[in-house]
Amino acid sequence: MTASLRKLGSSSLEVFPLALGGNVFGWTADRDTSFAVLDAYAAAGGNFVDTADSYSAWAEGNKGGESETIIGEWVRARGNRDQVVIATKVSQHPDYQGLTAANIKAAADASLHRLGTDHIDLYYTHFDQPDVPVEEIIGALDELVRAGKVRYIGASNISAERLKESLDFSDRAGLARYVALQPHYNLVSRDTYEGPLQDVAAREGLSAVPYFALASGFLTGKYRPGTTVDSARAGSAAKHLDSERGQKVLTALDEVAAAHDTAAATVALAWLAAQPTVAAPIASARTVDQLPALLDVAELTLTTAELDRLTEASA
């Protein structure tokens, strides 16, 4: 696969048009399976791996950081650190909650240790903490950049107002500036990004790297009336079946997928990848078999009519 890489905002990072989600590593994918998925992704030209310090603290027996540890072990085993753009996040690890300056710095050091590397390529604030001034958050992130521990910074789960306030402060103070935004965005959840947040990203030159790109699996098309799916996220995905929009989107996905002889998941990701500001949707695979439909987004270009059809169905 010779997919052209996409530039991430104003950074020097160039990324594959599909970010591989690391939320399943150490949760629904064990170490060996995670290695196999990462190997297959890299073999296809993939170079953008997304994780967080809290993945996957929610799983029984886990403490948080399991995903980072597995990614770090894989990178060391393959000797490919310079070929992989690693993105991780701060604020949700059970031992490192929030976005105070002290916490950001301590959490970054813990992430670096688990990843077994001296730098994080893209470091996101995972969930904004509105009671912490943007000056404190940006100041701490800037220190990490100046120390060489972080190359670029990004924000996830933040309001348009706080994002703009953060960017304005960075500009005024001459400090590190967000280059990427990780919003909740997909065909059945458009208002979580479109509007003020997308406007700020577009105006300020940020790239979006949407999470829940496949709506917890709903947009793979495997959830249909009367079907039961064996997945840890089946409940959150199946709820879209009850909505008129969910049904319309599935119909449109089926039509476009049939025209290209490809999977519904590929079409859903291709629609997202074609939206203004989007650099690379995030999707995870808990088995190697789930990967081809995700990787195919790099090869699929939808026509204007097909994009319009999907946009209309998802309105």
C-alpha cells in the first residue's frame, strides 16, 4: 500500500490516513494479538498509533497504562521508533488525574517510562479541566516541549471557547501551540464536532483526528435488527439501530460500499477522512482480521455524489 501521508496541522508530522487506536491493547487484545495487529498495520504503511495513559484502566485487573506498555514493547522489539508517530494523552490515569502543571509533568514521565522512549510525538490533553487556567496547562505542556520530552501538543474533549483561549494564549506568550484536535466525530455523531469547534480548528490550522470514528462498531454494518454481536462495545453501538438516522446511514453505507465492492467500515472512514480539517480518523482492531477494512480507507476516494449521499443520510 502506497498511501500518501497527511501533514498534521502546522507540525512536521506526516501521518497515515488511518490512526490505529490502542484502546484495545491489553484489554480485548492481549500482548501477542496486539503485536500482530501492530505488525500488520505497519506492514501496510501505517505509522500513526493513538493511545492514552489511562488505557485500559477500566478492565478488571488493569491499573492503566497497559496499552502504552504494549506499544513500547512492540517498538523496542521491532526497532522502529523513528518510523512510528506515537500519540498519547494525559488527565485520566487513575494515579494522574487532571491537568494541573505538576500532574501533566508527572504523567508525561510515567508515559515515557511505559513507552520506553525519550519523546512523545503528539501529547493530548485527554479531557479539558475548565477550572485549571489555560495558562497553567499550556505552560506545563510548553515545558515538556522545550525539554524534548514532547514534540507537539494536541487537545481532545475541549470546548471551542477553551480551545480558542488556549491558542490565543500560546500566540501571545510565544509558547507551544496545539497542532491537533481529537474530537468525537462520525456519521451518526456530527454535532459533537461540526460547528464552532470545527470552525476554530479550520481557522487556526489544526488537524482533526476523530475518535469513535466507527461509532463503537455501529458503522461497520455488523449491527442489524435481530442480530447479536460478540463485542465489549455492543451495547453502545446497537443503540444507533433504534434511530431513524442510524437506519438511513446504514442504507447509504450499503449502497456506496456495494458500488466500490468494499466494506461499510471503509466507506464510513472514507467519508470522515474527506471532511474539512480531518487528517486521520482513529479506529481500533482487536484482531488482524478486522484490519483490512480499516486500512482500505487509504485507497478509497469517494465521489462528490457519494459524499453528499452519506452527508444527507446522516443529517
